Amino acid sequence: MIKTILRRLSPLFILLLFVLGAALLMKTKEAPEQKPEEMPIPIVDVIKVEQQTVSLNLPSYGVVTPKYKTQLVTEVQGRMLTISPQFVAGGIVKKGEQLAQIEPSDYEADLMQAEATLAQSIAALNEEIARGEVAKIEFKGYDKGLPPELGLRIPQLKKEQANVKYTQAALARAQRNLERTVIRAPFDGIIKARNVDLGQYVSLGTNLGELYDTRIAEIRLPISNDDLAYLESVDNPDTEVTLSASLAGKENTWSGNIIRSEGVIDEENRMVYLVAEIKDPYLREQKIAGSLPLKYGSFVNAVIKGRTVDGIVKLPRHVVRNEQVVIIDDKNIVEMRHVNVVRSDLENVYIKDSLKTGERVATNHSNNMANGQLVKVLGEAALPVNVPKGETPESSLAASGVK
């Protein structure tokens, strides 16, 4: 009976024995050695702040157009007799150069007729002057007061004088019409289009073609209404502008001037347009080595020179986040500082009254940086910090005496 009870209770005894052994081991175990945990220090690259005087330039864009362009129209009618080889699309012409000629024979005949009529009227005037002199002699002994004007042939003289003026005007008109049979370029330019052919009959006011002036080019440059504050003068924005475009596989630049503002805000895009002027865009007056002509219709990027401001700090755009920068002091401690951004473009941010010359700004900061954090500056000796397990980086800074 006892053996049966012991056999049944033996598993319980064994379990109890293991529990006692485990309790004994737990009582006699040694505490693990506490080793400090080494926390990695962030590595940052920095740039030194330098205040400078800069021009707050304004970026823009536009299409090159001629300042003057005209439609060549006929002032007389007739058949096209000749057309100049330069009177084609793309032809370069000079002021006064003959482009085409209308058949002049009818106008030459009109001129000869006007000359003959003028000669007749002059002869009639001279004859009437002679008659007047004879009349004065005849009325020399007239004793009934003043001789009558009709007797002295004064009205007849005025009539012949008027006839001479009339025929002189007709002669001048005939001369102008004959000159107008020759179509000439009104200014130095490039032919945009030609609308007539040789032998074609043209009437008064026929559109012969279109001519673009090559002396001056204009570009309308849109800027926002707020950007007007960066110009030296809003009402008279006389400033420099640099244009750039890719032509013939390379980047080309041209210099010009802002000559005026259009003075209104566009209803569609709410932009203000400044007008830039480029002289001699086709390089006809002066050839510049390595430079290409600025052709009409080209799309160009523009940089408008803004007003000059002192004490500006220029930083790369990615350095400033939410108008904050990371300052690294001489002890490599982080300071998150709010800055006053006065302007930004695609590459840079311009800051005023927020940073001093010589301060260091981190260029590769991360979102988890905080005030008082210790960092390592790229290129300087490392400053390792041992942080006991369970402590935060801030508590380790306090324990090491770093403020």
C-alpha cells in the first residue's frame, strides 16, 4: 500500500525538487555587468555664414518679338514688273532697298502730262502778268479815283496764279505716284512673308508682305505683383536683364534693359508684364565672336536685376526647412533657429536679420534633430559620448556637463 502511494506521488516529488532547485539558483545568481551603451553621434556638414550685398534678381521668361513690324501695301495699282531676290521669307534687307516694282509706264505718262500742264499754266501766268503791266500804263492818266481792279486785270492774275499752284500740286502727286511704283524697305529688317508673285496685278492697298525690324527686339516678361517690391522703381523699372536660350546646341546669353512696365495686371494670370529691349538682336551692326543672333520667336529665360540690399545671407534652398535652419555652435551643439526669408528662387534662399557672419549652418540635417543635441562636424575630430542604458541623449548631455 505504501509502495503504491509513493509510486503515485513520485512525479510530484520530482516537480517539487526542480522548483526548489530553480529557487536556489535564482537566489544565488550574480547580477550582469552593467556596460555603458555607446550612442552614435550624428555627422553633419556645415557652411559658414557670410553676409553680403546682393541684388535680389527676379526670374522670368518670354518670347522674342520685333519692336516694329509692318505690312507692305501698295499705294498705286498695276502689274508687278520686278521682285527682288531678297524679297522672300527670311530675306535680310536694308532701309531704302528696292523690294519690288509695279509697271511704271502709266505713271510716267501722268508725270509728263502734269509737267506739260504746269508749263501751260506758267505761260498763262506770265502772259497775264504782262497784260497787267499794260493795263497799269493805260490807266496811268485815269482821273476818276482809283482804277478798277478788273481794269488792272488783278482778278485774272489771281486766277492764273491759282492755276499754277493747282498744276504744281498735280505734278507733285504724279511724281509721288511714280515713286510709289517702287516698293522699298522702310527700315532695316527681315522679311517675314511675301504674298505676291511676279506678273500679278495688284490694286490699291494690296498686302505685299510683312517686314520685321531687326534693329530692336522686345520681350514681354511676366512677374508677380509681389515681386515688384524687389525693383528699384515700380513706376520706372529701368534696370538690366540677362536673357538665355539654347541655340545650336549650346547655351547663349544676351544683355538688355527693362524699358517700361505695361502698368496693368493681366486678368487671366494676375501677372504684371515688364518689357525688355535688346538692340541689334541679329548682330547686323556689330559681330560678336562666339555669339549667335537672337532670332524672333525664340523662347528665352530672363533674370531681371532687382534692388541691391545689404546684410543678406544666401543659402542653398534645401538647407532651409519651414523657415528654420540648424545652427552648429563652437561646441557642436544644435540650435534650431527661425530665419527671415526675404526671397527665394529655384536654387537659393535669401535671409536677412537672422544670421551673423561666421556662424555655421548644417547642410544635411535630419528631421529628428533637436535643440541641445551634440553632433560631429564633418572633417573635425570625433567627440564620443557614452550613454548608460536607459538614459536619453538629453540626460547624457546633462550628465556630461554640456550646455
